[in-house]
Amino acid sequence: MTLSQHRVPIMEALQQYQAARVVPFDVPGHKRGRGNPELAAFLGEACLGNDVNSMKPLDNLCHPVSVIREAEELAAEAFGAKHAFLLVNGTTSAVQAMVMTACKAGEKIIMPRNVHRSAINALILSGAVPVYVNPGVQQELGIPLGMAVEDVKQAILDHPDAKAILINNPTYYGICSNLQAITELAHAHDMLVLVDEAHGTHFYFNDQLPASAMSVGADMASVSMHKSGGSLTQSSFLLINNEVSEGYTRQIINLTQTTSGSYLLMSSLDISRKNLALHGQDIFNKVIKMAQYTREEINKIDGYYAYSKELINGDTIYDFDVSKLSIHTRQTGLAGIEVYDILRDEYDIQIEFGDLANILAYISVGDRTLDLERLVAALAEIKRRYKKDPSSLFDHEYINPEIVQTPQQAFYAPKETMPLGNSINRIASEFVMCYPPGIPIVAPGERVTQEIIDYIEYCKDKGCFLTGTEDQQVENLNVVKEAD
């Protein structure tokens, strides 16, 4: 069958289903909104009318043979992959499916420590063993770097039995590793290359942007279509390449993905794929132009630094995503999270996240120059009103973890709860992380140090949203119980 990127098979099937005036004696129980008028009024009748169950004319996400299958094939062609899977459990499920496809219990996987929590959660679920590569920190900006090729090479030499390498590309801040070199290095040692491409959907559709995972021959990639691709929140693609088995990967996906796949999410993937395949170059040309304009305007304000390709060093910052608007705030005397809060609370501007030294404003084709000018004006006014001495701000190095147990061993071990300050030298059995970006400060199986406690307390003091602990107030930490 000849594929056409103009097709949207899931949407077309839904339209035919609506036209047939089928009487629904299946789930969902709201029966196209009639059973829940308040929800229908809020979301719209069209939305609820398309919130349907799997059936013969609409295919089945767990075992697609018709319209969903065609949507997968169209996505694979658009992204240059051997196959693409539609996912409705978010990119978290894509990352976990990659790790669990590549590694069984007890097998090693090389990864940077600044991975998203979903990757370490995959280690808890699968029993795979992490080999961490220290990504380091860009000193002036306080942002994690990409993976150095020599560090990856050393990790491979030290752990030749590792099954795979996981790469964040790009990072939340727009930093890219040398994907081509790492992929070739891994393949030379018979290791699979898995790329967490949650923030890199647009790389596939514009020639001004860094290389995509599939273009350099990586084996698997998780793609957050809902971030820069325009689909509904929680919808993503998992791409596979080379010799990765489509059937086995689907079995792994089906271990955790719902059997009630949302047709709202799936049709949004289908429609957004068509839009990017046909218009992606123009869409992201516009986004890049808006990001560059805003960077230039922000860099006229003393105290802020909106960074870009000038950071490139040929290795740990091999490339930079110029569609990203990452802004360093420390020279204003304000932590990024403080600027984030002021923008939201006093200026009604919601940006993506703030950390201890940076903020990220996510720009997409849906933005307008007028809104960007409002952001620039707000930042200038915040600097004027709130500027402080920057010397009091926390300037931290990357905390290289001491791994005592695997994440799975520590998470499921007998545990006890103790105040944060009393947990020093104990083994964590849970996460502590700022969200976003969701990179753990400490993860299960790692030794708690004074440096880690100081960092957590500083994050709390600055107003970071801390998650991962059983204690909602993050005043106590679960640690592995010591033998009597």
C-alpha cells in the first residue's frame, strides 16, 4: 500500500463512525456525553463524541491491524523509522518500554545520571542495572552537559557486557550530545542506542535543527509529540530502527500501556503527524525566528543571559536546539524558580520551568510576537524591581552519586522513615527531585550525603516543587533499613 502523508486514518475512521449513527451499548459510559451533560458542556460534544472504545472499524491499539496500523506506518515514514508505536501513557511509557525492551533483570545499561525519573523508574520495574556517566555541569550557567564521547568510551571499556546506552537528546535546556559518534561507538560494541528525545520532536522536521536519533541510526527513540509536535498532552511516539523487533517491543509496551487507548489522544497524534510531515519546515522556521528574536531582546537586559549556539564546544555541548528559549537568571540575584514564580503570580505569564539558576520558556508555532514582547517586558521589570546581590545564590557542582544498591533492590527493600537531616550516610529507597524537570537529586540505591541534604534544603527554601517522597512535605526520607 502506498502511503500518503495527507492521510489521517484514525480521524477518518472516527468521522465515518460518527456518520453511521451507531447506537453505543459499549463503554465509555457517558455515551457521547449524553450521560454527563456538565462534562459535555465543558469539553464540547465533539470531544465526547470522539471519546470511544476500540471496535472493529476503529482498530485496537494493543494489536492494530487496520487504521491504527496505517497511522503507525505513516508516522514511521514521517520520522524515518522502521516502525512507530502510538502511545497514550505519555513519553514516560516510551522511555520505560525502551529500557525494558533492551535490558532484562540484572543486565547493565549505560546512561547519564541527569536522566528523567521515568528512566530510573524503568530500572525499578525491570531490574536493569545502571552504569552512570557523569555529565558534569556548565559552570557559568549551572546546567547539566551532554555526554562526552570519551566518557562513554570509558564506560563501555569498563562494562563491555552492557546491553544498551541511553542518551538524553536534547536536554531540557537544549544541549545536544554527539549523537552520531556515540551511536557508532555503541554499535561497534554490539550495544543498542536508546534516545530519550522527549524534547526533540521538531528535529525530524527542520534542517536548521540538530540531528535526530533516527537520522544517525539509533535503535530506539521516545518522542514527546505533545511537547513541540502539537498533539494532546500524554500522547507520544516510540520509534524503533535496525534489528529491534516490532513484535517484542509491542509486547513490552502492552505490559504497562492501557488496553483502553484514548481515540482523542491517538487522533491527535495522527493529525499532528500529518501537519508536521507536510508543513514542519515552515512551522519550525517560524519558531526558530521567534526564539532568536526573543533571545536578542532579553540579552539587551543586563543580568539575564539567553544562551544559544555560542555554547557549542564540539563534545559535551555538541549542538544546541535554537528553538529553545533557555535564560540564565543568576546575575539578577534571583534564582530561576524565583523568576518563574514572579512571572506566574504577578504577571500572569506561565513559563515551562525554573531551576536554581535558569528558566525555560517553551516556544511553539502557537505563540505570538505580542506575547513574547510581554515576556521580555516582564523580565525587564522583574529585574528592576527585585534585583539582588547574586553572590548569595547557591553555585553547585553535579553531585556524582555513590551507588550502593540497584534502584530495584533499594525501592523494594525493607525501609524506615527518618528526618532528612538524620538520613546522612544511609541508602535512599525513594526519589527526591525538583519537578520540572524531573531529574532526581537522589534516587533509590544511592547514598545520602550532606551535600545532597544541603541541596534539597536550598531547593525547598527557593520554592522548588519537590516530588518523589512518600512524605508530601519532603521533611522525611525513606531509607533502606539496616540489618539488626
